[in-house]
Amino acid sequence: MRRLRNTKVIATLGPTSSAPETIEALHLAGADVFRLNFSHGDHSDHEERYNQIRALEEKQGRPIGILADLQGPKIRIGAFSEGPIFLENGDPFRLDLNEDAGDGGRVSLPHPAVLKSLEKGSILLLDDGKLQLTVTEAGEDFVDCEVAVGGKLSDRKGVNIPNAVVKISALTDKDRRDLDFALSLGVDWVALSFVQRPEDIAEVKKIVAGRAAVMAKIEKPAAVEQLEEIIDLADAVMVARGDLGVEIPIQEVPSIQKKIIVQAREAGKPVVVATQMLESMISSPVPTRAEVTDVANAIYDGTDAVMLSAESAAGDHPIEAVTMMNDIAEVTERDPAYRKVTDAHHGHLEATTADAISAAASQVARTITASAIVTYTTSGSTALRAARERGKTSVLALTPALKTARRLALVWGLHCVHTRDAENFADMVAKACKISFAEGFARPGDQVVIMAGVPFGTPGSTNILRIAWVGDQDI
């Protein structure tokens, strides 16, 4: 199955997309990676979906990535004794640890670490930013606030704190249980919510211990402030525009999105753009013009993948949503302006043999109009370098590690093939040519550029660049 685009599509599975035939239809429509959202469903639900994806993978003979998205801490107020209240601008209001039902003057905020993180002047956003409070006095077990933006407030609404680093771990007890379960299944990626600092990523990577790749969800202002360090530690990043759009002025989200994509590409790390991309397709069979433009702009910016959430998990038109995402990517990438934008930016090259060969392979392929660049990779680093170049030439990533092939399914432009490693130079060339033909990338008489490393099968040893002709014997 060859995609006619480089940008990848991630589809979230949920109540309306859990049947095996629906998952297969989503994959055929364009889903390269499936997301298991651990904010919803129980372990048995996720296990069943995981097994269905793996059965589909075997049926299709194509590596499919699976992303486990952890819920993260959910900071919520308590309940009110007599139903919703209404706060007027300028009203005093207290948040405290008292578990008694709230009233018009106070309500419980049962998170001691959160209260300890607040100080005079701190801003609290309630109910997805609909209400705003400013802290006027902070105590050990309470904060007194003034209502800056009032409105209706009901039980257990969420609280966002944009201008403070909240002194809680990004991993809750639930997340730890979910993480252990997801790793036992064998997921390829783990997405961490509520990332505030590099240490949050380091904590998860220590637990994961290489069993999956770790993706940092950038949804907190504190994470944006330490973006470079977080990208350096993470294996990929996600522009999680839901909470990000609550905690920063919403008009700043587009520029922050571009900043994250640029820095991730500069570091050679995959980047995903997510949240409300085709939101109207939850109920409508077609998206709005603005949504189509939003998806296209993320692709123009150079994102590795675009993600569907409720559109594919709980919406009325999951297959149509994936099809639309696929079609937007194909059309956008055919625009000559897309290539101009892509060619204008290349990641920083390190003074290494591997980086030099990756850059040279892209240049050589462009010069001789090669049909494909074929990379042999064990850990995935060679393929990631090839993808970072964002060249016009298609890239085939050949790997003997199925785990690597599945992880790379998320990465821009990579067509992954699980195959045994090359045994020698002759086998390296023959296998590259045969697979290029078999996968529909080259015909007899075409040239391919091959990247590999000697000794064969040694991770991180890219040191060979070879040009080969595809012959009749490769059919």
C-alpha cells in the first residue's frame, strides 16, 4: 500500500470506530497510525482495539503504528450544594481544601500541590477558560480570588493555571497503571500530557526504558518556555492545541504552532499537529473551509502528521474524516508552493558521517532524478535523517526490526518495509532494487540511491552511499 503523500495521518479509535471492518476501512482510507486515548475506555477496550490493529497489520502486510495517549492530571473544582452558581466580575471567591459542597462564595479545589503553586497575581481559568479568577491572597490551604471574567460555574469544572508551574507530576497513579498496561501490549508510541518541564519527559523515559518512543504533548505555557530542552529529550512532540488554546491567548496559538514545528524539524524530531482539525465532521459529512485551510497550513508548515480525535473516535463520519484528511494532504503536497516552502528549510546538520551521507543522498537523488532513496535502518536513526531532509524523492525505510518499522510509520515521507537485513554489498543492492520495484517506487531502468552502514545491522553506522540501477532481474 503506497500513500500518495508524505504527511502522515493519525486516527483516534473510539466507540464509533472499534469494529474490525471499520478499523480496516480507516487504514485503507489513509490512517497510518492509530491512537488509543486512555482518557476514555477501560483496559479491555484498548486491548481489543490493539489486537484488531495488529491483526489488520498482518493481513495488509504493512507496519502500522499505535500511539497510547495518557490522560495526565485533571485539575477540577468540587461540587456545589445547590447547583450551578453565577459569578459576577469583581466578586470575591475562594478555592480551598474543604471538601464540603460549595456555594456562591467558595468551592473545593482538592489539589494541595496546586494551591501551593499559586501566589498573589496567579491566574486561574475555569471551564475551558470561560471564567477567569485572579488570586488576591494565597494561603497554605486556600486562595482568595477576584473574578476577572464571570459567568455560570457548575460542578467539577476543569481548572487551568497558565502562568504558574504546577508542582505535580505529569504522571498520575492512573497514568502509571495505563502506561504499564500500554507497554505490556506493545504500543509503539506513548504520548505524555501535562508536560511542563524536561524532567517530566525524563521521568517517563526512565519507566519506558526503550520499550516505546515518547511523545511530549505541548499544551502548557511552561512547556513552550522550555521547548528546546523538551524536544531534545523527547522522541517526538505534539502541538496539543486543546489546553494550549485555553492557557495562552487563543490568537497566539498559530504562531506557537509554527514555532514548535520549526524547532522540532530543526532537531530532526517528528512533530504532530492535533485537536479540532476537522471538528465539524463529528456530525457533518464535510468539513468547513476554515478547517480544511487549518489542516493544509499545518502541512505547509512541515508537520510530520496530522491527527483526528473525536472526528474518528466518536463522530458520525469517521471514514469520511480520514478520507478528507488524506485528500487534503495529497492536494496540498501537489501545490508547487508546498515544495518551495519545504525546500526553504532544512534541519541543522551535525558534523557526522551519517548526517553528511543523508544530505548527500537527498542531493544526489535530486540531481540524477532517482526514483527512490532506500535506507537500511535498525534503530530508525538513518531513516529519520533521510526524512529530515524533506526531499522530493520518496524514501523507503528497510528494517529487520518490526518495532522500528511501526514507530517510523509516524514520520514524514517514510514508506516502511519490514525485511531481513542485508548480508553483504551485493545483497544490499539487490534487495533495495527488488523492494523498490515490488512496492511500486521504481521500474526497470530507474535509479535508486541507497544508504546503509557497515557492518550491516549495526545501529547508527550509516557510512555508505550507493547508486544502483533497477534491472529486469528485480521484477
